[in-house]
Amino acid sequence: MRATIIFNPVAGQSETLAWELQAAAAVWIEQGWTVEQYPTQGPGDGTRLARMAAERCNDVVIAAGGDGTINEVVNGLAGTKTALGTLPLGTMNVWVRELGLPLQPRLAAAALLTSQVRTIDLGRANDRYFLLMAGIGLDAAITAEVRTEEKRRLGALAYALRGIDIALRIRGTRTRLVLDGKVVKGRVLMVVVGNSQLYGGLVKITHRACIDDGLLDVCVIKGNNFGSAVYHLISIIRRRYSHNPEIAYYRARTIQITSRPALPVQVDGDSIGTTPMTFSVAPATLRALMPEHLPDDLVQRSNAVSQRTLRNRQQMIPLLRRRW
């Protein structure tokens, strides 16, 4: 395996970063991998370095950092033959949690040795790819206000504290969504466009999403004030979506969102602008190293392959018996 590690030198607990990276790289080198390491210097560097690694025909690029680092690497690997691997060195590590990989970097490195390459979908926000989800409204406003220093010092608590402050001041925004031609209007607190299920490492807002079904899942959370936001959060945590008339769930290939006033937008935890914006699915665009055993509802193709293999085996049994 020819592997390139792209790491964010200020990710997570940066004081232990060098040690964690060397420990992970040693796991792969012991198995005969060739490993190179490149630090990012600023925004967009992860995309540039990943694209260069793909042009050199590397087998895998390891994104070592948080979900923002992974997002940059994904934007450099989309549409190439080079696979994405991940090391959990960030604050939330949502993608690693989604896959059920260990959160300790050295153990995660060992798990990648037995992982398989799968081709999965990506989402797009205008021209920006995302692996996990896009958030419009409340969560994007929180993302925009949380500073890097706060994330490093407080971790997930930084988002919670900012979230309370912003939620106390929030008001519903008149929003128009067009989902594959279907128009949905209303006062909206937040919209989540999900390629995968796990949100923030805590709850599954787009809980029916599959990463290889050619669709994006859309959760529209309506309302007008802080009280609405708290009520909807409780519904989400308790997974009682269907009992809350102000939470609507859709699946679509293309979603156009306009609002008045403009709403902030974030993808995979990074702010990227404001509405209006168009979101679309990019089917089978990324190759990724993933564990052999994944949640049954996260992927479709593996289940289809398993069923086909089972049918083939069942068809072979009579033939083997006759030959015997």
C-alpha cells in the first residue's frame, strides 16, 4: 500500500498529535506500507495535497484530523481511484463514529488494515462536496461562531454553549425548498441535508440515510422561536419524528433552498456561505476504506451483494449434491 497522511497540525489535542501520528504510521509500516506525511498550512491545503496524492496514483490518503480535514481531503479525492482512510484526531470525529471504528488512533490504524474499499456517494453544496451532511440555519450559525481555540479547549461543550446563546435569539425564517420539483414552504429553524446518518456524533437526524443509494435525506425542522427549538430537539433525541408535525422528512436527488433573510450554511462542520444554495447527490463518487461489518441500514449494496451471494450458494447446493 502506498499511503499519504494529510494531517491538521492544530487538530484536537495538538500536543499529542505527533506521537499519535507516529504510532499509527508504525502500524502500517510494520505491514509493508509506504507512508508519507504532509501537514496542512491553511484552508484548502488538504484538498490540494489529496489531489496531488491521487495524481501520483497513491492507493490511499489518510485524513488525520477532524471532520473538516476529512472534508478537504474528500474534495481532492472525489472521482479518483485513490481511497479515503481516516484517523480520529479531531474534536467530534463523526465519520469515524459513523463507521464504528475505534476512537484511539493506533487502534483505528490497525482496523484500517482489515478494511475494504467501497464506492460511496457524496453530497454537493453548489460545487463543494460533503461526506456527512449539510446544515442550514441554526447549526450553521453555531458553527460560524465557534472559534478554533474554543473547540480545542472545550471540545463538544463549545458547540453546546454557543448553541444555547444563539437558540435564545433565534427566529424562524421564511424558506422555500424545491426537492426534485416538489415545493415546500414555511418558517424554518434548521434544515439538515444528510448523506449519512450520524449528526454531531450524538443523534441521527437523517436516520434513514444510506451512503450508497443515490439519494440525499432531508430533515426540515420548522418553528419560530427558542421554545420550538427545544421541543424539536427533544423529539429528535427521542426519535419521535413522526409524532412532531413541524419536523418533515424527505429524500431527493436535488434540493434548492432559498430564504429571506439569507441563512448560513455549513458542510461537515465548516461554514461555506449562505442561501440561496443548491444541494445534489454525486452517486458513487468516492472510494473509501471502511470496515467489513457496517450497520445494515447505512449501506444498500453490501446487503444486495450478500443476498445475491446467498442465492447463488443455495442454487449451487443441488448441483453439488448431484455431483457428489
